[in-house]
Amino acid sequence: MIKRRLFSAGLLAAPFAKPAFAQTWQPSGPIKMVVAYPAGGPTDVIARIVAADISGPLGQQVVVENISGGAGAIGTRNVAKAKPDGQTITFGNNQTHGNNMFMLKEPGYDAVKDFAPLAGAGAFEHVFVVRNDLPAKNIQDVIALAKAKPGELNYGSTGIGSGSHLSTELFMARTGTKMTHVPYRGAAPLVQDLVGGRIDLSNSTLPSVLAQIKAGQIRAVALGSPKRNPHLPEVATLEEQGVKDANAASWAAFFAPAGTPQPILDRLSAEILKSLNKPETAEKIDKLGFTVEPRTPAQFKPYQAQEIATWVKIAKDAGIQPGE
């Protein structure tokens, strides 16, 4: 009877043993969190918020390192080849850990096989923004301008295969328009050129342009989401303005190199998810226009697979070929 009770107690304790075991891992030095884009963009800002929050619990500083270029492939490849010891992780998105697989001929890594997800963070909505002196007050004005002079309007994106690239190509396919693509290394230089009037428009992630919209430096003409956003309640959606089936959102998540021992993955995942679930962390990120939707590794894996399939279809519908 005593043995049975002990066995039963062991079964009851088992679900709680894993987190306790995970707590035994301690980083041996500062942790490098790679962001594959320049500093100042939304991916970089969110990474820094979480990095600062988890440094205390981990007992080591978590340092964000920006390694941009190659449509996010250079920094991501760097992490894929890093020692799987928990000291190097990355905050990626649907471009780095999805679209590059079918948009780049040789990204230099496998977005699924070379990484272990730590936590899904949420999603970026997209918003069409134009330079202030472009004569367009809404998306139908943009369509009219694009049709009047095919290829003359230029739009910026955060790189070939990024959400801002593919979603704009999808928009052109749906509206029968043609504009010229200008890829950037990340959101910060793109926004700088848009504010400076060196490009005409962009279908950017909301966090990358929200401050400039509110400051009156650029103008929002449409949201690429099913409903209006509380940060910009006056901006109508694409569907409200007559453009159907052109919505797109970009996700973001934390990853470690594949082969990282499970106790390390569990510890890092637990601390990141704990941070994302804090009201104060979510509030800081929400102010940027990013929708926080934490996902555990088990929840994120099927989500990532579905999202990759979705973006493959978007690229196919837009007629985009790898390496374009």
C-alpha cells in the first residue's frame, strides 16, 4: 500500500518535475539575442523589451545584436550555426523563419530543421502608408495613380520575401496595378526614406510606422487587416475600400539553434513566455501596434507550419519567383 501511494505521488509530481529540472540550467555568461535587422525597427524594439525583462531572472545580461542584410538571412544563418548551448538565440519573424525558405535560392539554413522554437510572440498588422506629398488620401487614390503610370510609383519593403514585400505584390495582383519594388535591409531605413520622400509608399508593419503616422510625417491610407485598429480608428481597411483578399499579417517568435539541450530550451522558453504574459510587458509592446499572442513551443510549431503554407500561397498568387 505504501509503495502504491509513493508510485501515485510520483505520477502526480511528474508534470511539475520538468520546470524544476529546467531551472537547474544557468547561462554561463551574457546571452546574445540576434535580430537580423538594423536597430530601431519594430522587431529590434520588441526584442530589447523582452531581453531587458528576462536578464534578471536568468542572472545574466541578454544583449541584442543586430546582424542585418540578405533579407534577414545573414543574422539568422549566424544563429543556425551557433553553438547550441543557450548562449545565442534569435527573435525572428515570418521572413527569417518562413518566407526565406521559398523566396531565396540559397538562404544558407533551414528555417524549421535548424531551429527550436522558444515562444511565439504575436503578429504585426500591415498598413499602407504614403509620403505626405503624394496626392493620395485613400487606397483607391493609390490604385488610380498606379494605373495611370504603371511602374512609376515605387514601394519600399524590409527585403525580398518580407511580409511588406509579398503583401504588396499580392495587393498589386488583386488590383491589377504595377509598382516598382525597393527592398531595404530593415524597417528603420525604409521609414527614414519614406519620411524623406525618397520612396512613394509602403505596406509596412504597423509598429514600424505608427509613431510617424501620429506625428504627421507620413499618411496612412488603408489597413491590411479584417477590422480597424484602435491605434488608428480613422483609417479604413482594404476591404472597406473595395480591395478584397489582400490582407496579410506578419508574425514574430523566439528561436534557439536546433540541438540545444531540452533543459536549456525549457528554461529560456519559460522566462520568455513569463515576460510576454506580464501585463506591463504586453502594454509596452501593444503601444507599438504589435498584437501580443504568446504561444508555447508546442503551440507554435503547427502555427508556423500553417503560416509558411499561407505565405507560399500569397507568393504563388502574386506570381513571385524565388530569388526575385
